[in-house]
Amino acid sequence: MFLWGTATASYQIEGAVGEDGRGPSIWDTFCHTPGRVRDGHTGDVACDHYHRWREDIALVKGAGLNAYRFSIAWPRVLPAGTGAVNQAGLDFYDRLVDVLCAEGIVPVPTLFHWDLPQALEDGGGWLDRDTAARFADYAAVVARRLSDRVRMWITLNEPFVHMVYGYALGTHAPGRALFLDALPVAHHQLLGHGLAARALRANGAEQVLITNNCTPVWPASAAPEDVAAADAYDTLHNRLFNDPVLLGRYPDLSAYGIGEPAFVQPGDLETIAQPLDGLGINYYNPTRIARPDDEGLPFRDAGITGYPTTAFGWPVVPDGLRELLESLRARYGEALPPVYVTENGCSYEELDDRERIAYLDGHIAAMERAEGVDVRGYFVWSLLDNFEWAEGYNQRFGLVHVDFATQERTPKASYHWLRDRIAGRT
Ligand code: GBH
């Protein structure tokens, strides 16, 4: 059965940050630090999904979808990141999963969508190798509770974005600007993925995936300097996260002046390269890269022109999804497991969102054109307008409009279109 779904993430929709024993996460801290998030917005209330989840599942059902990707908030389950389990936090996801199953919607939980317990950040966060082991402990706790009903699990969401925005540039929580010194965050997340994959399977999980955000990389010109720069960018954005998981080795990082990284210990790559039941891919747009114009990184983002852009300013390039899927097949061959497009979507303001319809239509068609790739699912980002990280509530990605003053949900034109598209009526 092909999975047609939509995706959300805990901190972006739940709110109820102080309820039922939830501990603080790095995003609570970040949002409440002045100047970090646009307009001082926070996830304190968000979509109030923690109280309105039944209504929200009804919306998933009403769109004719057969799958729902959500994330579990680690600080609800383990308020201090480790140690005592908060049963009330687990109960929330237990009820959610029950209702999804009763409605015939496949639950696809992600264990980490960036809301790390603050207590773990205080001990170094993902810079600390120990966080990988704590993540596996947390995975085991959740799987013991849910794996009788949840078959498919995603460990991490977009470890690249969490490393770069959270620890290299500091525009996301935890707000650290370590530049290339953030590299251990890649390794410790990947190690956490591998350890969690084992823990999930040991506790009844049938299918384990990781979700990486991938981008086709376009050299700005055919000049060797631009091609080399594009290759360096491809290595950092795509290969650094896909190669160890699928091939059991890191790509060559010499363009960054990095040899064998000291933080990779014997046996780590075997752990990271656990057999996967699927690769989750989040696709938004390609990236055009040129040679650098200074001594810093070995590339420069040259920007894409000549395509329409979303309200966020991101270029709309549907065929990039076909290109990405086929490039994964070309690079990984038989090592590529079935692929699930775990996020694809766009920000627009309108309720009568014809541009979103065109975006989704174009991307679904591009996915279906991809040759030689076993694609088994497609999830729209997102079900609801929600807390768009550093942009606060200023970017609307939902199939369903949310009035944040009243919490009223209103399905957009794209919501109705998607239902008809899936039913084969368009
Ligand atoms: C995802 O990240 C997240 O998983 C999700 O939580 C989030 O809400 C959603 O996407 C929307 O942002 O500079 O024009 O080349 C997406 C990561 C990083 C994708 C920046 C697009 C660059 C656009 N994104 N990226 S551009």
C-alpha cells in the first residue's frame, strides 16, 4: 500500500509545554531568549494540538490520507532526557496511536524532530557522545509502549539541519555558532540513529527509517572550480548523512581540511549502518553552488533564479524531486532501500491556495516520473499552519489554515484538491 500522508512535528504544533510533566526542551529556552525567533513568537501554545488532537486526526482522515507522520517529544517522555519515565507523556502518544489505528491511518512517529531535552543540552547536547546512548534508551522506552501498534519508525529528522542551523550557525536551538567545529553533532546524531535502530528492533519495531533532507546540487557553471565547489557542498549536505547510513563509511572531507575525524571510534560505522527498511527524504528545492570568493568554506550559495518562489522565497523546482530520487539510485544502487518522501511542501498565505496546489501537483508528478526508484510514500509538509522555527508563525505551510487567535482550523483549497488527487479524481 502506497502511503499518502501528511507530516507534523511536536514542538511546531503541540503547545502545552508545561503540562502533564513535560520537561523543558532547547526550543523552549531558545524561543524565550529575546531576539532569537521573529516577533518573539514561541511554541508555548502553537496549534494547541495537545488538546485538539482528535480534531486534527479527523482532518487527516477527511483528506483521505492513509498515513500520518508526527514526532514524539523526548521531553514529554523523559523530562530530564534520561532517568525517570513520565507515563503521562507516553499516554498522550498512546491515545493518539490508538485513534489513528482505529481510523485506518498508519502512524509514522519520528523520535527526534529537534526538541532535545534542555537537561541534555546542559551536558553538551549532541556535541556529547553520551547523548547518542541516551537517545537509544529513550527509543527503547517508546518502542516498548507503542510497537504493538506502530510498525514503522523514523529515528531522526534532518540531522543536517539540526547540526548546521542549531550548532554551526546558531539560527535554531540550541543557538550555537561553532561553524565546522559542529561536525561531531553529525556523528553523534548518526551514532544515536544506529543505536536507536537496534533498540527499536529489540523492542518490537518492524521497520526503521531515518529522514534526511536532501538537495540536488547544481554547479553555477561548468568551470572546474564551480563543479568542485558543488561537489564539496554535496558532500556536506547529502553524502555526510546518507553515505555512513547506507554504505558504512564517511565521504572524503578533505575539501574542508578534515582528515579522519578523531570522534569516530572503532565500531561506530558498523552501528550507524544498521540495515534500513526505508530512507526518508525531505525535499524542498535544489541548491546552486559556486566557487567561494573568500578563504572560508569551499563553496558559496549562488542562488537559483528563473523559477517561481514560495512566500518564503524558496525556488519552486518540481523536477528537482525526480532528479534527487534518480541521483540517489545512481549513487547507492542496490544499497538504496525503499524511499519515502517524508516531507514536501511550501509556504503561501492564501486560503484559496492555487500555488500550493500547483506545487504539490508538480512534485507528485515528478516523483512518479522518477525511474528505477522504489518510492513507497509521500507526506505533505504540513497538516496545519504551525510554528515555523526561527520564522515563528509568519510562514504558513499547512493544508489547513490555523487562526492562531482562536485556534480555528479551516481546510484550504489544497486540502480538498489533495483528497481528490489521491482518490484519482483529478
Ligand atoms: C523542514 O526543514 C523541517 O523538517 C520542518 O520542521 C520545517 O517546518 C519545514 O521543513 C519547513 O521549513 O535557501 O531557498 O535554498 C526544511 C529545511 C532548509 C529546506 C532550508 C529549504 C533552503 C531554501 N530547509 N532550505 S533556499
